[in-house]
Amino acid sequence: MALPDDSKQTGEFYKQLPKVELHRHLEGSLRFETIQELASDPALNLPLGTQLARLVQVHDNDPRTFSNFLAKFTHLRQLYQSPEIIKRITREAIKDAAEDNIRYLELRFSPVALSKAQGYVIGQVMDWVQQSAEEAAREFDIPTRLIATINRHEEVDLAVEVTQAASERLGDGIVGLDLAGHEVGYSSEPFKAIIQHARRSGLHISIHAGEWGPGDNVHYALEHLAAERIAHGIRVLESPPGIELACEKNTAFEVCPTSNYQSGAVASMESHPLPRMLAHGLNVTINTDDPGISQICLSDEYQLVCEVFGISHSQLCEMTVAAARAAFIPHAERETLAIDIRTEFIRTAGIEEE
């Protein structure tokens, strides 16, 4: 396929494109107006307005560090005070995705984070998210699957509990398990047996690796953690064995450019390794990570990779189709989604087929 002119397009052009999102955290997807409303509860003792925004969103003059980025979640955890709130933020995240013309969404969530404020039972929290997601997916006509997240920096016993609860809910919207959290200073090794057991139980596996940690973490995730997809993985270029294995397996990388810059994983947007990852033959997909915290949507990321990284609309189409083919759904559904995405993308973007 070739597009004669990939000159700059309007934001509306990118919004109209059909999209697939594989990597979006529920806890990083809250609307600011919802945060403001929830934070007005005097019992929470949170500031409002600009002060609140600085606590829960990344702003231009914020330090570009992973500690600053992750600190946003600390404040957000105070807001999950009822089942109704948890269901509301789930519904709103899915509605926002649908309004951005996302045709298939995988929403990952941390049952531990959502349960902390009131000490809810992890299984209950998962049921609330699942029920709300199912209703919202039907209401807004956007197929949605859920991925349960465990964190390296939290107790292994919690990971066991989350994994068991997720395994028991296979077929009810939950399709996968994600290992996330502090990659620097916390090893994945204690979670190896848990993740392997989860894979054998039928859960799909996405591993945060090579984001802030070294590229060898990607190779480890593929070799020892049954990773089917790599979350971020932007430092894989430091690891020739990781590149080789990822290419051999055609592993999808869930790359989130704005988040990578805001968290300090890359020094500047211009130095982002995404174009070099493509040049090495890696299977790259485009995602938001935490759209509420980063103040973006997936359309913004599509526009960014084209206008800053020089990705053509044809390449963007192929990455979107790749995301469809990497979805944690049955093979036949993936192929149908991929065909539909390609057809609509070509028509909408005006791409000329060779």
C-alpha cells in the first residue's frame, strides 16, 4: 500500500480512523471532571482545581521521572470509595474509548488498587469491573476484554489472590494477566511460577518489561514468563537476544509514546525508539497507557507517531491491524477484526492499495 501524501492532517482525521487499543489502565483513565467530583468529598481531604490536577495528571513542568508518574496513582487510589464509583469509572473509560473510534479495547485494571481504600474483597472488585464493562461494551458497541494487573512491588500473596480470582472468571470478560509496577528495583522472578500457572489455566499474559528496566528484561519475559505480549518494551534494542526472540515469536509490543516520554523512559519524544523498533522488524502497536493522567486519547498518539516519528499512514494501518491480530480473543475473531480494521482504515485514510 502507498499513500502519495502523508502531510500533516487534522486531529479530526485521526479521530475518524478505526483503532485498536491493547494497553490502557483503568486507574489511569479517569476523566478529570469525575476526579474533581469525587475529590470534593470532605473526608478525603484533597485539594480541588489546579492543585488537584497537578496531583493526578502530568503537566509540562513536571519532572520526567517514573516516580513522579507513578505518584499520580497514589492520589487516585483514594477515590475508589464504593462499588458505584468503581463501576462508574469503568463505564466512563469504555465510553471514552468508543467516542475515540476504538473498535476493540483491552482494559487492564489492578484489583488491589481498587480494593485498597475500603478494604474490599478482590473478587468482588473484579466482579464490579466485569459487570460494568459488559454493560458499557454493549451500550457503546465496543468489544471490550479485561486484563487483571499484578505489581512487582506488591506482596506475592496478593498476586496469587488476583491470579486465582482472574482464573475463576475466565469467560466472563477477563482474558489475561499483566505484570506491572516498579521494574527498577523489583525482580519478576518471585512471580514466575504464578504467571506460568496463570498461562496454563488459560489466561493470556502481558508483561511490563524493558520500559524503565534493561532490554534483557524483555528476553527474560519471553523466555521465562510465558509473555505473549510485551508492555512497552522500548529498551529491547539493547538486547540482541531479546530482538531475535521477539521477532521469532512475532511478539506484539504495546508501545505508549507519550507515557514513555512523560515517565522519563525516553529523554525526548524525538529520541523515542519506535521507528528503530520497526526497522528491526519488531511487531509494534500503538497505545495510550494512562490517557487520563497523560491528558491524551489514542487519536493523539496516532497523530504523534505520524507527525513526530514520520510514520506513514500505511505503516499506521499495519500497526493497527497488528494490534487486532494480537488481541486476546479467539483466532477467528482476531482475523475478522483485522480484516474489518484494514478495510475501514484504507477507506477512511484514502490509502491507495498497490
